Amino acid sequence: MKEYMDRIKNEEELCWINPCRVSAAEALSQVEFNEYDVADAAARLQRFAPLIMHYFPETKVDGGIIESPLTEIDEMKEILNGEGARLTGRLFLKRDSDLKVSGSVKARGGVYEVLKHSEDLAIKAGILDSKADDYMKLASDEARELFGKYKVQVGSTGNLGMSIGIMSAALGFEAIVHMSMDAKQWKKDLLRERGATVIEYEGDYGAAVEQGRAESDADPMSYFVDDENSEALFLGYAVAAGRMDAQFKEQGVVIDDNHPLFVYLPCGVGGAPGGVTFGLKLLYGDNVHCFFVEPVTCPCMLVGLESGEMNNICVQDVGLSGITEADGLAVGRPSGLVCRFMNLMMAGEFTVDDSRLNYYLRKLYNSEGLFIEPSSCAGFIGPATISTDEDARRYLMQNELEDKMADAVHVAWATGGSMVPQDIRDKLLRIE
Ligand SMILES: *Cc1c(COP(=O)(O)O)cnc(C)c1O
């Protein structure tokens, strides 16, 4: 068997098992966040609910809480099995593709960070007396005038920019989004329509972030959302776990020693899958197994963890292009913060070839009537191969999971899609 790093360099699809994973209890004791930090983030989102309803009336049905459906996708499971997956247990889709406001998983972390920043500014300026105050005051002329003096900037391959741009522009901030060449045109157009300034770069995501950070740092009235290091983003994502737990309970789905949970999370810089994994570990401990999924041409988290170099290495350093159709995953260097945590708690990684993404996209649409964007489809490589891949099977055996797989619960995390314009959907659904 070839070494993992050789297979990574060859752009082979693989299942990598994390050799550094420790028990959930041990991992959580080494992380500087805990359940109170996640509860604090959840409470903050609750305080903002009236304001969210005010600016985004489509969230009224959910009381101003931005949350996505959890849908069992049995027909998709049958399709995967028809192609040799041998998947047992139940398969669900966590549909962050349908999150309101910005149509991707970034509506969790990104929205959360902007709200937290606005809260900090408003408390400092005396517009909010305390966290118990009426948050509708943040829609007052006084508050909007205050926010209008400040900039919020971010570097993005697309979806983070949409989330930060839409939310900060709605609150009255001057929103500036620095976008990499991978970013889709429709995302730039939509942002400009919502009042954000979009600056385009020839280079990749790393270049856009670097420029954005430099411009923001030079301006005392500017706040930079730092995808590579942000604690606020991470905690905003972590809130998803408790929300999904409530959905499992509503649907009578049990996660325990005999019903293990497997979650497959598409990964870019790592913040979204990392935050969700952290939240899930707090809730389910060793009964949840979180696998990240990255494109074979751009597996930055995998390269960081397998080499042990964390964020001191990028995919180009091992000869990979970093170029992928999965724009949300086109990140060459992982978050250092997330690498450090995931090294302790991530079960492993799957890599996926771009050619599968549109295939899964069409299969899901045709079987379940659900549309998600290409990046979002990466997660399906997990359920498609966990029962057959040699390394995955070794993981199941070593963790004494084989006998429990009949009662396992699998969740593919759909990370984006509802805002993709119709003409682009039509094109994606036609590609063979
Ligand atoms: C951002 C994004 C991800 C991954 O999130 P990271 O925090 O960058 O790891 C996955 N899928 C889509 C569609 C995204 O936009």
C-alpha cells in the first residue's frame, strides 16, 4: 500500500484515517472552548431573532432563527447502493443549502460574526444598555448611522462573502468583499445588487484574503472577518449541533452507543466543518464520527494534518493545483485553529474527484427533488464508500462499529445551493 502522501499527490480518491484522534473527552479537554461558549453563541442568535425577522421577513416562519431542514433521503441511499455502496442504516441530508439569508452553511458562522460585531459596537456606543435590551434598537436611525461609519471586510471564494456582505449591508455597514478568481460571477452580481462592494482578484483565495486583511488593517474604522482564525465564525457554526439534535429528537432518531452517527462535511478552510464537528463532539462524544471531504486537487486540511505541518503547508507545496469546480472548497491552506482541534477529534477525510460532483447533483435532484450546489455534493463520497473502502473498513473494525452499522445514522452535510440562479441550475443539471 502506497503512503497516503503519495496517493494525495497522485490526486487519488481516498479515505484517510486520522492517526492522532483521541477520545472525545480527551480532545475536548484540550480545546479552549466549551459548551458554555456554544450556548452563549446560541443565546446571542436568539437575542437577534427579532432584528433578523425585521430585515429578512422570510425568517418569520422560524421566529427569526436561521435553521435548515434535516431530511431523510432514502431514495438517494438506494441509488448509492445500486452502485455498490452497501450502505446500511439511515441516510439524511442536512440542508444548509436552504438556509435563509445567504443560502449556504456560511449563514451560520458568517451571519453570527457580523451580529456579534454589531452588538459589540452598539453596547460600546450606548445604543444597547445591555444584552437584555431590545435588539430592535439596532434598526434605529441612530444605530444605522453608527454602523454606516464602519466597514466590514472579508476575503472569500463566494459564499462567505455573500453571508458577510448581505448581513453587514442589511445592518447598515459598508461591506467590502474581496473575491478570488474561483468566485462565481452570479455571486458577485448578487452581492453588488445587495449594496456590497466587490473587489476581484486574479489570484486564489489566499491572495484575496491577504489583500483584504491588509486594506482593513490600515483602516481603524474597518473590521476584518478572518476566515483562517476566527473564533466567532467557529462558534457560530458549532450552534448547528444542538439544532440538529433537536431535529433528530423530533424525528425519533436516537444517537447512542448502539446507534453511531456518521457526518460527512465538505471542507474549505475548515471553519464550518470544524465548528460543526466541535458542537457534535460536545453532544455525542465518541458516538459521533466526523469525516471531512475535500476535492482531490485541493485537500488542504488533509495535507495539513497528514504532514503534521497544519497551516504551515498549502496544497501547492505538494504539487497540487488547488483548482476545482467546487468553488466553496477551493482553499489551498487550512485554518490553523481548526487544524489543531480537528487533529484531536476528526475521524478522517474522504477526497473526491470533481467529476463526481455533478453526477451526485443530478442523482439527488432526480431522486429526491432537491437541488444543491456542486461543492455541497462532495459529502456523498462518504456514504458511497464508507462500507467498501479498505481504510474506512479498518476504521469501523478498530472502533468496534461493524456490528452497529445496521443501526447507524449517516448525515451528508449539504453546504450550499438555494441561491444558485435558475439558468445555472439548468446548466448543472444538464452536464453529463
Ligand atoms: C464555505 C463552504 C464550505 C466549507 O466551509 P469552510 O469553513 O471553508 O471549511 C463547504 N461548502 C460550501 C458550499 C461552502 O460555501
